[in-house]
Amino acid sequence: MRDRLSALVLALGLGTVGGALFNLIDLPLAWMIGSMAANTVAAMAGWRVSVAPRLRIGMIAVLGVMLGSAFTPDLVNHIGDWAISFAALAVYCVIAGGLAFLYYLRVVGFDPATAYFSAAPGGLQEMILIGNAMGGDDRQIALIHAMRVMLIVLVVPIWFRLFGDYDAAQRATSAVPFLAVSGFDLLLLAVSGAVGLFVAQLLRLPASTLVGALLGSAAIHLTGVTAARPPAELVSIAQVVVGAAIGCRFTGLPLARVLRSLRIAAGATLVMIAGSVIAALLLHPLLGIPTEALVLAFSPGGLAEMSLVALALGVDVAFVSSHHVFRIMLVVFLAPLAFRLVHRFSGPQPEVQKPSEPRDA
């Protein structure tokens, strides 16, 4: 008990320091990226850092409520315009996932199940569970997805910070301080998130904590019941916790394996980022949607992470988060069926013992 508490305190302490340092250089999503970077370094150095699952779940719910607050009543008039981008996202998932699958299978040397579910751009937990059930190496799948999320979360905000029109001062003025949110609104937000979470778990939706809280919050904001958002201080704390949780995933892993997986994942991640940029450039003239919003909507860096990047950059959060919810549900529901078809038509594969050891890539 004492060891777990000390590991948690260390993780949050490092996360706070890392977030504060990144905030000083006006980096988008500074508290989450700084926390993630600090804890990743600590974990790879062999330090005992961890985040309690219940704390992580609670903070993810806070972020879900925050993201749901972007669904304003006038959004209903624009949802129909998103049909083309949803269809394009489905095509992107097939092409990008297919290329990543071939990369992991032919170049890296993963077994078919591990290669497929490492490449599928779905939710981390869901791909681990389904991949393991289909005969894949769940540890390798987890590591590849963790690397993908970490790389995209690092690369995309820094790119926008260096080459985009990110204005830290302007974003700061849009934040809502704790004292500006009434007690009734806080209660309303908490209840909406809790009800949404309960319904999502009842329906067994993918990423139920985040999706449920997001949908519950979106319901009261779309109907005009409230326009309140969680206070900025609470959102920053949630970012520190979620960032620390990402970094702590590498605790206990040999440094050589982490670096090898980082090198392997970088190849597929670059393909996915390039694909999202190409899709954005093609869709922008057709739909009139800002290129930045399309890039964030198509980049498979995680629902919470990419939606928060959109929030930090002042991009349409509802558009970005809706597309990531669609992507996760599409992949989770169709990936097992698609894998059976791929496995059937690809012919018999040689037996591979787990865990799969990749060739040098």
C-alpha cells in the first residue's frame, strides 16, 4: 500500500513539474505532454511510478465532460455536413490500417494477429483484449499502441506550435476559472457525466468512461440546459493524471525493448500521420472545414488526447471528438470480423510462439 502511494505521489509530482516546464514555453496541451514526458523518462530510468486506475478513470471522466461541453445547440445544423468526412475517415482507417498491417507483418516480422491488432487504429484497451483473444501477443500490441499515441501526441502539438497559428494567450482567456462556475452547474456536470458513464458501461461501449461522460455532457449542452464547462484548474489536473498514466505504461520494461518498439512504431505512425495530412488536404477544398481540424480528426492519437489538442489549439472540439468516437467504434466492431476474413484468405500461417519477437526494422 505504501509503495503504491509513493509511486503515485512521485508520478503526480513529476507530472506537475513536467507540465509546469512545458507550460512555460507555451506548448499546446502542456500539462499532459509535460507529465507524459517526465513519467516516460522516469519509467525508462527504472523509477517506480504509477497512477491508480480509479484516479485515472475519474480524470478521464472529467475530460469527457469537458469535451462534451463543446456540443452546443447550433451544432445540430452542421452535423449533416460531416457525413462525407465520416465516410472518408472509414476509408482512411482501411488504407492506413492495411499499410501498417503489412509493415508489421512483412517488415517487422510480427505474427498475423499481433501485426493486425497493432495496426488497427482503435482504442488501446479494446485492441489489447480483442488481439489477445484472437491469438496475438497482448504485451506487444499494448506497447505498439502506447508508442503510437505517445508519438502522435508529441509530434502534432509541437508541429502546430512551431508552424501553426497557435496563440497561448488567446487560449488562456477562454479558460473558465473554478470560482466562475456555480455550484449548481458543477453538480449538473457531475451528474451528466455519471449518468452517461453508467449508460455507456451498460451498453458496453468502447472507451466507455470517456465516451459515456462525453455523451452525457453533450446531451445537456446540445439541449441548452447549461453552457457551463469544468473549471480550468480541474482540467489541468486531469491532464497531469492522464499524461502520467501514459508515461507509466513503460514501467518495468527493459529499456532495449522500449527503444526497439519506439523505432518500430515510428514507421507505422509516420504513415498514419502522413495519411491524415493527405486526407485533410483533399477534403478541405470539398468541405470547407479547416485543415487543422481535419488533421486532428483523422490522426489516430487517441480520443482524449487528440480532442484535448483540438481544445488547446482552438479547433472545433465537437468535430474532432465525434470523428474519434466514430473511428474507435468502427474499428472495435469491425476489426474482429475483418481479421477473420484476412486470416481466411491469406492462407495458413506458420505457427508463431508468443510473445512475438520482431525482426530488426
